[in-house]
Amino acid sequence: MPASQGLDRFDLAILEILQTDNTTPQRVIAQAVNLSAPAVQRRIKRLQDSGVIRANVAVLDPVKVGMPLTIVLEVHLENERPDRTAPLRARIAAEDAVQQCYSVTGEADYLLVVTVASMADYEALTRRLFEGDDNVRRFRTSVSLGCLKAGLRVPLKNAPASPLVG
């Protein structure tokens, strides 16, 4: 979806519903947003095709599936040149235990959120990611003691809606 096209109030309303429960039937969404079910279906397809909706997934409780440790890593690099960071970025992208990775400003270069079953698994993960990479200066580990809030919901309440285009 081109940025110039934007999202209208119907798109935002549909996205709000889907973020709450993406299994909501399209006919229920249609009633909630005052559109026909076929119009909602077309809009959802457009939102998926354009990448606004990146995935439809089930959100799991890591503890209940045997992955009780959430760890936040600060990664500090020697050099931020793309040719020097590409191997690490590829390893991070391929690693299932890495739930999120952010390139950040400040002292650290990357922040990673990882989920593992044990400290032994975490140690093996850090070896896979960092061992032998002379561009990784250091990394700092913070082990989560508990989760106050977790989610990927994007706040849409104040998102700008462009004028309706049809």
C-alpha cells in the first residue's frame, strides 16, 4: 500500500478488531465497522498484500510450552559498517530463540529479546551468535524476573486516517 494512499477509518477499525482477535469472522467485523462482508474481505486482503498485516499467528505463553526464561541482550559492536554487521544480522535472523531484535541508538548497537528453556540453552545460543565474531565487542545479559506486559499490538487510537478514497 503506497504511503500516499494511507489507511482510512475503516482500515483502522478493522485492524483494531484483528489485533484483538484475528479469528473474528469477517461478517462480525463488517457489522462492527458498518461495511459489507465482501468489502471487509477486500480490505483485509489489501492490508495483507501491502504488508500492513505482516502475519496471522497464535501468541503462546512461553512458560506453558517449556520456555520459561526471557532474556534481554545488549550487543555492542566494534564497527557498524553493513559489511561487518551482515554475518551477525544473518545469524540473529535465523535464530528461533530470538523473539525480537532492534537496532538502537545509544551505547548498545542491538537489543535482543530471547526465550530459552534453560541457562545452558542460553549459553549455547550466545556461542552460536557471538563466538568467533571479532566485530562483537561485548554483550550484556539481563534475565527477566517476570513479565509485566508483553505484546505486539500497535496503538491505533491516535493513528492518522487519510480521507476516504472509496
